[in-house]
Amino acid sequence: MASREEMSTSFGAAADTYEAGRPSYPAEAVAWMLQPVRGAGRSLRVADVGAGTGKLTRAIVEHGAEVVAIDPDAGMLENLRANVAGVPTFVGRAESLPLPDAAVDAVLLGQAWHWVDVPAASAEAARVLRAGGVLGLVWNVRDERTPWVRRMTEAMHGSHAEEMMAGGGPAVAAPFDGLEDRTWRWTRPMTRDDLFAMARSRSYVLTAEPAERARIEQGLAAVCDEVGAVGDAVVDLPYVTRAFRSIRP
């Protein structure tokens, strides 16, 4: 099995697949994370850290904020620039952000905090946030209360994010003191090709040996056949979006 480091940096080679397979974020979740810093009398300045292909970046832009996108993988940022015009991009990590002190009102991470060194990333987020700024963390996780979704996860292997959520959720470190959280439930219409793109964008699948990848795809095909995701037919994949926020003292 690939190391955690290899898995965390595996996405750039499949950036187009990631863009096709991963969902965007509910506008309500983004609004909730940014709510504590609304009313500043100017455009919000937001760092999207672990920005990937820009799924969260677009949602932040739609809220009228000025965004800088940061990701450790230059291939992901190349895809982001093709999809989101006018957003500055920088290669960097949550533990070492290419930003000056007190530069932004919010630091947001979508599908990314489970990869970080929590004490180092917490301290670095605090450094680049102004006093009263917000650290926001958000994940889209498939809703496994639905039996066929649970079987799909079993075929694909659980992710680090799913394991973290099952274990009680994310943690933050000083100077942040705990997290507020909210949950939204929704569905995403998907074809068989979309479901396979989603599976192929996962770090475990990207780094799997060929035989293991074939086993995963065989299992996913069986689930798709079961629920009628054949050809261009569309099925609704249920998601749970969980968002967390903490205020910088």
C-alpha cells in the first residue's frame, strides 16, 4: 500500500478525472463558514488551501470574495486555472503557506485537513489570519445510510476522510479552541461514467496496484448494475456535507 505522503500527492496525475468525479460544495456550507467574517466593509480575502482543481474555489468566488488558491500539486493548480479565471495560484502546503502574516479573513480547506499535520497547520493558519478570522474545514462524504452507497464504499476501500469522520471528526490545535459544525444532506445526479470517475479520483485507487484497481472496478461495476447506472442512465448519489469552523483569537 502507498504511504500517506504518496497518497496525499497522487491527485495531480489524474486532475481531469478528479474534476469530473468530485462534487462541488453546497453554497449554504460555504456561506456558513464565512459568516463570522461578513460585514468587514470590503471584499473578504480568503485562502483556499489544498484547492485542487478549484471545486471550493469556485464556490468562494460566487460569494464575492477575493481568493488565493494554494495546493502542493502544480498539476492540480494547472487544471484550476483552466476552470477558474483570475484567481492567483501558489504551490504550497497548509503547514507552510506562501502568504504574509494577517493577510486573509478566512482560511478554508475542502477535502484536505485530514492530510495535514494538525499542530503545524493550525499554527500556520493562525499566522496568516487576521484577528477574528475564521478557519473553515469542509468535506463531502457519501451518505452510507443508503445500502448501495455503503456497498460502493466497501468496493472502493474507505478513505482517510471517512475514517476521520467515523472516529469523531477533525481536530484543531492552538491557538484555535474547538470547532463548531453543521451538516447538509443532498444528492448529486450521476451516470455510470461519473461514478467511475469519482472512484478513480480517490487516492487509494490512484495508488493501488493494477490487480487491486481491477478488483475495485469490478466491485463498482456490480453496484452500478444493481442500481441501474447503465449507459447514460442517471442515479442520485446521496451526500452529506460536514463543515467546521473556528475563530482565530
